[in-house]
Amino acid sequence: MRCKEAVMKRKQNPLLTGPYLVWTAAFIVIPLILIVFYGFTDADHHFTMDNIMRITDPVTLKALGLSLLLSALATVICLILAYPLAMILARMKNGASAIITTIFIIPMWMNSLLRIFAWQTLLERNGVINQMLAFFHLPPQHLINTPWAIALGMIYDYLPFMLLPLYNALTKLDWNVVNAAYDLGANKRQTFFRVIVPLTMPGIVSGITMVFVPALTTFVISDFLGGSKVLLIGNIIDQQFTQVGDWNVGSGLSLVLMVFILISMAIMQHYEKEEEGAANIL
Amino acid sequence: MKKFFTRLYVVLIFILLYAPIGVLIAFSFNNSKTRAKWGGFTFKWYIGMFRNAEIMEALRNTLILAFVSAFIATLLGLMACLSLNRMKKRKRSIVLGILNIPMLNADIVTGISLMLVFIAFGQFLSRYGYTIVFGFGTVLLGHITFNIPYTVMSIMPRVQGINPSTYEAALDLGATRSEAFRKVVLPDILPGVLSGFLLAFTLSLDDFVITHFIKGPGFDTLSTKIYTEVRKGIKPEMYALSTLLFVGVLLLMFGIEKGRNARKKSQQYH
């Protein structure tokens, strides 16, 4: 077997390897190098840190802070909402489980802009929710163009992305291990936090990344539900490219954003590895 | 009691997910200019949508783009898997890591970086008298790029599961290399290839952020069209479009689910 693999490995066909390696270089590696180049240079291609330091501008800094806060909030709420649901779905009988889970995943496949547009319709000054309040003779509420509206949009948009990996992890979970924990005298809380959560850690980690990264970098949700009153870091970067036309500043801010993405990924990977180790010992 | 609360919880989340979609559907039949009031039942927004040449053009662009980009990305992904499988482990993990960047990176960064590279290529080519026009071509290249990691992800497990002995047995028994590939290797990896294609197709249909940066003026997909229309203000045609897209997704998902069940059943009988 090993010998045969060695034989196969020697036959590298350049026609097979060539196209996608060229593609990867042209459309993945060079583009990233360009962002770094633009981020660290000015209009005359001289080295500068000004683009990166633009993050300390009060408006930009506020937008970054709000992005971090709202995306962290949305991620935590998604996790709290989705975990019990994933547990309920995973413990259902085989036939029902698949169909009902499909029902909860379907909104994920609908155009996400239209789903956020739906919340605009609900939250507007004359929107559905305020109409309902008026029907009960309650005063109208200022709902849209607030940070809360954006957080709600994030939770709604990304909930299926949290649910799916959690559900997959929980269906793979060996419930005999859970029962063993009960038999050995663990109470419900202990079993949940010391057996179920560690064993489904890969699902939790991929759910968190699938919600946090897009929420941190979104500009559509804040465009639709924040008006132009609430700006996220995504909006500032988008404006630099599509309205201001300053690619250097836009690239510099993107680099700052990428640092936060990399930090969150590193933290997540650390947890995933740690729990895998623990699971192996089990 | 516990059963009651679990059911209540499932129903509440179901309402949270579907109520906004229900509102979109209801408004698509609303015969009133202001969306706040119910003015009777109508199909006029649907008719208006089908008569709107820009929306129809965007729909056509979206479908062509999804099909072509998924096809090319699947082909490139398959080639990548076959050659990665023969690489040394270290080299393979480096190439796979780079290949996965568009999947892990934020869409806004991928979009911006592609925009910058198209501008740079354009400047380079202009020396030789060529120009790059932002439009279908650039968007297609972008969609293929972000689709490749997903097709690789679907196809790779199948390729790794191939037993090389069967391929060699086919060669020993007198098959040419292309025959051995088509008749022995391909049937084994076909399910991965198909699911990779479907995944790429749906991702391309749904993309907004990357397209937004590399589309250029005058070219629109459904997503970018929705974005400009919604920012302009009330457009009841958008409600009609939402309803049709939702019904489309619903039919597709249940079709896939049914197909999967049928396959499972037929496998049980074997």
C-alpha cells in the first residue's frame, strides 16, 4: 500500500496541478499582497503608517468598537438561542429530526438582503410593529436606526449558521457517555458543562466563527437597519472604496479588521485543540 | 410539562425565523401604495416585477453566473483534489491553507482585494493596449475564486477515500488511463463532485458583498439590484421577488430532502 502511494505520488501531472496553482496565485495571493501594499503606502507609493493609524480617528474607532460589541452580543445570543434548539432537534426521532431541522435551515438559503429588508418593514416608524402597538393604543417606539435594530438583524441573519454546526455536533454525540455521567452521580448541570459542552466543542467553535466574522464585518445590516445614523467598521471601509475612493485608507482599515479576525480565529482554534485533547483522553 | 416547554421553545424560534418572511409574502399581495395599510388583494406587483426589464436582466445574470462559476469551480476543485492527493503532506497542507483563505476571510476583504487586483491587472494590460472592464467577466472570476474552497471541501474526502489499487487493477486489465479514470475513479467521487457543484451554485446565487466590489456600473445581479432598490426606498416589487425566491428555495430544499430519502430507502433494499 505504502509503496503504491509512493508510485502515485511521483506521477505529478503538470496539466492537473498548473491551472489551480496559477489561479490561487493570481486571485488569492496577489490580491492579499496588494491590500498589504496599499495599506502601508500613500498615493505616491511611499511607505506610511497613516492608513493604519486612521483607526484612531474618533468616528472610525467608535465604529470599530460598536462592531466588536454588537457582533459579540449577537454571537452570544445566537449561541444561547441555538444550543437548546439543536439539543431538542438532535434528540428527536430520526425521521422527524431531519425534516424539522431542514425547516430551521431553509431561511439560510434565502437571499440574506431580503431577510434584512423584512426587518426594515417590521421595525420602521410606520412599520408592522408600530402599527400593532397603535392598534393596542400604545405609544410608537423608535426601533429602526438604533444599534439594537442592527444586533437584531445580525441575530436573525446568522442564527441558522450557528444552529447547523451545533446540530451536526450533537447528532454525533454518543448519548451513552451522557448516561454514564448520570450513572456516576453527576447532576444535570455538571453533565451539561463537563460532558456535553466539551464533547460538542468543535460545533460550538465553528458556530461562533460562522457568526462572529460575518457580523463583525457586515455593512449591509447596518445600511438597512441603521440608516446612515449608525456606522459599523464595514460601512467605513465600504465608503472608502465606493464613495471616497481612497484605497489606501480603505486597505489600511481592512488590515486592522483582519487582525481582529485572526485573533478571534486563534482563540477559537486554541479552544478546539484543547477540547480535542481532552476528548482523546476520555 | 417539560415536553410543553420544549415544544413552546421550538415554536417560538420557528415564529422568529418565519414571521418576517410571512410579512414579506403578505405585503407582496397588498394593493396599497403605503406598505403600512392593507388595501386589498392584488397581483400587480408580480406583474410589475416580470415587466421590469432591469430585474429580469439581473435574474438572468445571476443564474448564468451561478451556473458557469459553479461549473468551472467544480472542475478546478476536482483537479486540485486529484493533484493535492499526490502531494507530500507538508506541501499539501500549505497549498490547502492558501486555497481556503477565501472561505475563512471576511467577504469584504476578499471583495476589496479582488477589486484591487483587477485594477492592477488592468493597469498592467493597458500598457499593451488591452483594458479590463468591470462587469460579468470580473464577477465571474471572483465567484469562481470564492467557490473553489467549497468544491475542494466537498470533493476531497471522496478522493482520499479512493483505493489506488482499483485504478491500477483497471490499468492491468487493459484499460487506458482515461478509461480507468472515467469508469473506476469517477463513479466513486461523483457524489462529492455533485454536492460541490450544488454548494458552489447556491453560494454564487446568494453572494452580495464580493459582487458589490467587483461588478462595476451597469452590471447587476439580483443581490446588488435588491441592495440599490432597497436603499432607494419603497419598492413593492421587492416583496413579490422575495416571495418567489422563498418558494423557489422551499421547493428546492424539499426536492433534495425527498431525493435523499428515496436514495436511502433504495439503499436499504440492496
